[in-house]
Amino acid sequence: MKHFTFFLICILAIPSIAQIPEIAEVKKNMSLGEKLSYKIILPNQETSKAEKITKEILQSLNAAQVKSAKGSNELIYSKLYFKGNDKPVRMYVVVEQEGKNTGWTGYFVNEKDSQNVESTLEIKALMISIYNKSMFLLYEDSINFQQKSVKAAQGNLKGKSKTTEKNQKYINSSKAEITESEAAIEKSKSTVASVSSTLADLTTKQTDAKSKLKSAEDEIKKVELVEKEIKESLSKYKKMTKNLAELQKDPATNANLIAAGITDLENLAQSIASRQSEYGSMLSDAKTNVKMSEKETSNARDNVKNAAKLIKIETNNISKQKNNIDKNKKTIERNQKQIDVFLSFDKSSSEDQIKIEEKKLEELKSLQNPFN
């Protein structure tokens, strides 16, 4: 590839390569001995390609290739006819590398007597066609290479343009995310403000609920005192009943005491019955109040807890959205810098490179045209 690039530079740097090559008359010793030969130089060509070109042109002239002697580097063709000469001609050619060029040397003889053919113009025309094809293919290789260079330069610009399009998509996407984050922040702020405004009221309700629960629990304690009172009265009633039974063992002596004891028992029994009735109602009401107060306290506590939790969630969301905004701003800044570099330098530089490569391609085509 380096060698090819160097050759391409040489081609472009020396546009004055002869369109009509010099054909020298030389003495060359080949299988028929030393004879007058014609030599032409094929610039920047390899022997293998020169032999291939010779074969293609001779085949187009319907000449037949003859097998050369073992170890010989000659190319031999028979049944070659020149214009104005109906006698078949045999051509002997040696292709030799001479530095970066190839020397093409051949002599042409009549097949019948192996004498040199005098059709100088036809011979030179044949050699010029070989030269032209060599130069044409030489430029063709360079043109193919240069077309790849043009495509590479175009691809480079296209790739950078696509990258810029992606940069712009990232910017647009980041801007949209920033807008969404800003809206989310405002929504969270509104929620925090709204919940915060009710938090004090919820806390007050929680305090009131706790106070009610304490009052209900105090009522339970009062009920317990009544229960204790009833138990004490029952114990007293039992004791009084026992004492009355002792007095009734001597009715005559204890008649007045018995009458008083019976009256006291009846009064105590009525008092106990009344207190037991009150106790049942008090106990039912107290338990109901405790249950309701516990539920109210629990609800109030949950409301305060949920409000605080919601404030924390929304506050965290505000922080998260701010971080997201910062991240997207950095993304916008980074991608905008890349776009600015492309628009301010890379685009024009790439376009200039395309023009340079296209100019080289046109120059090569222009140099190739005379050899077509």
C-alpha cells in the first residue's frame, strides 16, 4: 500500500509521461540469435503485468502463443498478421525488470524464413498499443485506489455528520429530560408545601387524640374503683348476714337488733344493686371510649407519620431531579462542544479533503484518457 501510494504521488507529480513512447532499435540475442529488435520502456510496471498485457493484446489479434524452450524467459507468438502483409509473422519478446520500470524488447520475423519483418510502422503501432494499455491499467489502478480515497473522505464526513446528528439528538433528549425534571420539582415542591401546611394540624389532632385516650383510660380507673367498692359492699353484706344469723339464735333477746340488722341488709342490698347497675353502664361506656380513642390516636399517629414520609419522599425527589438536571446540562455542554468543533473546523476540513481527493481523481482520469 505504501508503494502504491508513492506511485500515485509520482503519477500526479509527473503528468508529462510521454503519450507517444520512444521505441529504440537495438540488437538482441534470443532463440533465433542476435537480430534487430525494438525496445520500449513501460514506466512503473512489473514484468508479470507486462507479460499479461502482451498476452491479452496478441490474443485479440488472434496470434497463437508458442511454447518457449525450457528455462527461457521469451514470449513467442506465431500467426501474427500485419496490415498489408499476408504472410504470418512470429514475434519473440523478452520482458525484463529495469528498476521500477519494465523493458519490453522484441523482434519480428517471417515464419517462413525467419527473416526480419520490414513492417516497421505496424510493429511500432503494436508496441504503442502495449504501452498504452500498460499506462491505461497503471492509471486504472491509481484511479481505483483514488476512488477509495474519495469514498473514505466522503465516509469520514458522513460519519462525522452522523455523529453530529447523534450529538443533537442527545441534546434534544437532555433538554426534554430537564423540562420533565423541572416540572417534577415544581410538583414535589407543591406537594411538600401542601403537606407541610397540614402537618401542624395533624400533630394537634394527634395530641388531642392522645389526651382523649388518657381521659378514657382515667374513666376505666374510675370504673375499677366502683368495682372495688361493690366488692367491699358484698363483703360487708356477707359479714352482716352472718352477724344477723347469730342474733337470730336468740330472737327474744335480740329482737330489736334483728329488726335493725334486717333493715340494714335490705338497704345495703339495694345500694349494691344500684351500684352494680351503674358499674355495668360505666364499664361499657369506658371500654367503648378507650377503643374509640385508641383507634383515633392510631389514625392520628399514622397521618402524621405518612405526612412526614411523603415530605421526605418529595424532598428526595427534588434532590434527585436537580442531580438529573445537572447531569443533562453536562451532557448538553459536552455534545454542543462536539457540534461546535464539527461546524467550525471538522466539516470544512473534511469537505476540503473531499475536494482534494476528487481533484486528484479527476487529474488521474485526465492523464489516463490519452491512453484509452
